[in-house]
Amino acid sequence: MPVRWREVGGRVLLTNDAGDYLWLDRAPFEALAAGTLKPGHPVWAELARSNMLHDPETEARVVERIRRRSGHLQVGPTLHIVVLTLRCNHACTYCHASRQPEKRAGFDMSLDTAARVLDVILASPAPDLTIEFQGGEPALNFPVLRWFVEEGRRRVAGGSRRLWFSLVSNLSTLTPAQIEWLVDQGVAVCTSIDGPAELHDRHRRIAGGDSHRRTRAAMARFDAAYRRRRLDPSLAYVNALVTVSRGSLAQPEAIVDEYVRMGQKVIHLRPLNPFGMGRKIWAREGYTAEEFLRFWTRALDHIIELNRQGVEMAEKMASLLLTRILTDDNPNYADLRSPCGAAIGQLAYNHDGRVYTCDEGRMVGAMGDDLFCIGDVHRHGYAELIAHPTVGSLCVSSCLECLPGCADCAYAPYCGVCPVYNYIEQGDLVARPATNDRCKMMLGMLDYLFQRLAEPGLPDLFRRWTEVRDRSSVFEPRRPRRPSPRAKARPAAAPPRRAKKGARRA
Ligand code: SF4
Ligand code: SF4
């Protein structure tokens, strides 16, 4: 069968298209490559077990598994990122260019735009749809958030489609009544905690300098609200993630320990990316791929040690990669699939109605370059947006199986490329892997995981990181415990509106 290979730590790692892998010593690998390896050789049976020797049954099995691993191609955009406002009460040191001061007018999504956005979302063919509210600080436009949830649920009621909502927020502006309402409506909540208070507050700047305390206090209020509804605390909680800035690099252990103290079971160590960020900010806060990898591997060493002491914790990026390595499940993570999720897996809607292939494409738009803008909900319907030539370009340029470098890379069955990153960093949608920092990070993370997978006991430990518990019961709407916080400014629900067929774009 076709295999790819890579030398790691003096041995050779073989992989096939279905994600099977096998370590070989140099001598049998060279015999295999030369065609002189014979049945009866000790590695022959291992190659057969790993689906690397051809026969019709193996071929059929591998084809079926590739189909399952590529399930994302059958679905359509499931994730819809709605930027409710560009205003924010924070001024984080690494924030992208589009953030606007809290009191500035003209940067909120209007109800009219929201109605057109919802039309486009519901025209997507995906059976499960997630609307993710982002900003700025999306909770500053709470009336429109509430409209989306109530109107969205009304529009899908009685049908077979499922609609989920998620709020990405610093939580610091939420009132107790808003928290109760979000819990009653089953809105999933994700926030940012960059580590211990000193590190977090140094980067996440807010008047009063107490961002960490305010976010933690709101998380505690959510926990209390979940407990009052007798929801399983191992399923009902606020997710948190870390944005890794230069100041984080020296303290991976302290950051992980902060997440253990918070009771989180997963930590997402998200590298800073250059989308929408001025060069000056990148020069101050950015770092090389090698620096990030040193940080990430130290953090993982620490987490594995904690696991061995009985502490439950996993790192999100590692979990996603391990899911691709150890299972045929498809986490459908936009940046780890081929082609990537730009437009065909997710869409991003700016506050003014412009639609982008993904949130990262929107951030490039905030820098004044609308290459990744595929239309406007005021002029285009779903079919026109998805037929935009940029969508095809991003599919082609993120299809690993046909990209120079990636097509031959042993990690292609597990990896993904980002055309937006390539465009910003290398001036081309297509990556040049040899000098691409994102590729270096992927290579480093996958080298680390494969090397550790070869250690006794680690496959079982890592397998636990791939177990995903079904949390859907937490994110169903439930009967409110108290009256809904009807804000005075709440607009009247707009009637559902059909997206106009706009003039064809160039
Ligand atoms: S991006 Fe890099 S690591 Fe990923 S498949 Fe391409 S060459 Fe391999
Ligand atoms: S272009 Fe990049 S950021 Fe956008 S979905 Fe693809 S991989 Fe993700």
C-alpha cells in the first residue's frame, strides 16, 4: 500500500492514508524501500497488521476508513461565527486590529443584519449548526445575542435540525441575570484565562487591572448556576483557553497548575497568530516556532506527570492530534482537516454583514485586505456566498494530498494547513513548508507525540485524552428558574427575512 515515512530519533516512522503508523528500524525499512523485504521477515506481519501490505481486503478496509476520517466533506459549514460587536472593555496587549473602545458607537451588529445572518446560517445544509458569538466582547451586544438564541430556536422548532449556541467572552460584563439566562438557554460558554493572575492581568488589560479576578468570579457564578440546576459538574462548566504570548513562554508549569486549581480538565495552549495583528504588536508579543515548541513540550511533560499522579488533565491540541492518530473519529477541527474548514466547514459574519471564509480571514479584513471576504448578507444568499471563487481557492490550497511538501509528509493523515496564515506570513495561499513556522510547529508537536507514544504506558494514557464526553444535555434549553432578564433596550423581534439575490460579484 502507499506509505509515507519520516525519520524521528534514529528510527523510521511509516504512516498510511488511513492514519495507521508503524516504527521500523533503519535496516528493515531500507529492505522494504528496496523491495527486498520478504514474507517471513519479523516485520512482515507488523506491516500486514498496520494495513501497509496490499491485498483487496486491506484496500477495501483502508478506503472505508478514509471515508470515515473525511466525513467533514459530506456536511457543509457547521460552525457560524457571528461577531456581535467590535467593542470591548479590555485592551489586551496582543489583540487584533479590529477591537474598538467600549463606548464607541457604530460597531455593533444591528437586528436587521442579524436577521439576514440567521437566514444565511439556516440555509446551510449541515444538520447540526453551531452559532458562536464572538467580538470584541460579544456580551456588550446582549440584546442581539438574545434575539439570535430565541429566534434561532423558534425557526428550527419542530424540525430535525439541531442548533447550538456558544459564547466566547471575557465574562467580565455579564450580570447575574444574564448568567442565569445563558444557563437556562443552554448557551455554552468559553473564556480566556492566560495563567496565574499576574501573567493574565499583565496581558489582559482592563480598567482596575483585575481581569483575572472578574473572569474567575463570573466562572464561579456559572458553576453555582449549573449546580442549582443539578447539572453534572463534570459536564457543566465554563471552558477556558490560554493565549500563549511571549510572557507565557517561561512558565508552562505554572499555567497548567492554574488550570488544575480552577478544576479544568482540559487546557488549550493556543499559540498567538499574526492574523489581524500589527507588525509592532507581533514584534513585542510574538515568538518563533522553536520557542513555542519548547514551551508546549514542557507543558505536556508536566501534564503527563500530573496524569501519573492521578490528576485528570489533557491539552486540547494534543487531544485533537491524538484523536487523528489513535482513532478514526473526525473531530472536524477546521485547521486539522484536508481541505481546511474555510467556508466549507465554517463561516464568519462581521458585525456589518460582511461574510468571511473564517474568523482569521475576517481578522485579515480588519487589516484592510478583504481577500477572504466572500460577500455580504445584505446582498448575497448562502448559495452565492459558497460559490465565491475564493472558497474554491482555499479548498485547493489546503488540500494536503496535493500540496508540495505535505503530499509526501508522514504527518499528512493527521495534519492541516492554513491558507490565511500562509498568505500573511509567506505572501501565498500555498505553504512553503521548509520555511513555514506553522508547519514547523506541527512537525514538532507530532514528533513529540509519536515519540512519547512509543513509551510503555503512554498509549493508554493518551487514549484517555481522546475520550470525548457527550455534553449535549447541558446545552439544551431548559425551563427558566427565574424571569428572563428582559433588558429595556431589547429590540422587537424582526420578521424572518429572505436573503436577497444580489448582483454577481467580480
Ligand atoms: S504542514 Fe508540515 S507537518 Fe503538516 S503535512 Fe504539511 S509538511 Fe507535514
Ligand atoms: S484558512 Fe486557516 S484559519 Fe481559516 S479555516 Fe482554514 S485553517 Fe482555519
